[in-house]
Amino acid sequence: MIIAGLTGGIGSGKTTVAGFFKEHGIPLYIADDAGKRLMRDSSKIREQIVSLLGQEAYSANEPDRKFIASRVFSDRELLSKLNNIIHPAVAEDFRSWTKNQTSAYVIYEAAILFETGGYKKCDLNILVTAPMELRMERLQKRDDSSIEEIQQRMSNQWSDEKKSELADFIINNVDLNTTKQQVAVIHAKILKTGKNS
């Protein structure tokens, strides 16, 4: 089975693109969702996060994402420590998940796939891009975040230029119809690659 990594900067529309692959019958593993689930459900991870960030990191047995974000996105060392707690657990969860998949390939969607080196565990990598103005507009609508908060989060991600050097495919996500067409072309190429291997 082929593992196709899917990534893109915040606001690029990678989750929308992942949904288009799902329309082709391809199973999706969304690393961010898995991380949230593991932060909520794993007592081991909860203990490590509370040890790192304090009791305020959880409220009513749920991770307080706003508090966590306020702490880690302005402190690269704390962010790195948090990632070192969550990423290995997500990687193990993904390995278990793939054992139950029977499709020709799966999509592993992760916001910081290249930054963490996770792309090396994928057979190929797809980068979703969009113009910065469009990304900012999407994020302000989606997250109700200030421009400063968005820029802080973006500063923890690599530029599209740097990511594109490692990508096997690049999807420019500006308009949904064109994006769907790009996904269909990539889907066909991956299926062809799978048959030839």
C-alpha cells in the first residue's frame, strides 16, 4: 500500500483537498484530528502535557486548545517539547490504522509533515498551496483569529517554496473546480504507480 503524505501551510485548504481524495474512495488519516483525540483520550499523553504546561492545559477533561496554543506558538522550545509528546503517539496510531486499510493507497494529512521529517515515511508527498492573501482570508473566517495570531502560527511552518522542493505533486488550491481536477489527475497517477510497483 502506498502512503501519500498531504500537507500545506495553514489556510491552504489541505483538509478540503483531503476530502476530494476521499471522494475517490481513498482512506484519510488526519494527523491533527488524531493528535486531538489522543490528547483527549490518552491518560499518558495528558500527564505529559500537564507536566509540561500545567493543569490549565486541560479543562473539564478536555485539552484547552486556546491555552495550549497561547503557550506553545510563541515559544519554539515548548512547541518542540509538545510535538515530541504528540508526534510519536500519532505515528504509532497511524501504523495501527494502516493495518486495517485495503485500498491501493492512503492519504496521511499533516500540517507540518515536512518540518517534522514525517514526509520521509511516506512513499510520495503532495503539497497544497494558495496565495497568502487567500490563506489569511480563509483563516480569519474559519478560526476567528487575529492577524497576529495567524502570523505567529505561520511562522512555525516552512514556506511553500521550501516545501515544494520536497513535494512530488503540488496542488494550487485557488478555485474548487480546478483543485478537484488536480486531485483527479494525481489520484490516477498514484493508482498507475501502484500498479507498476
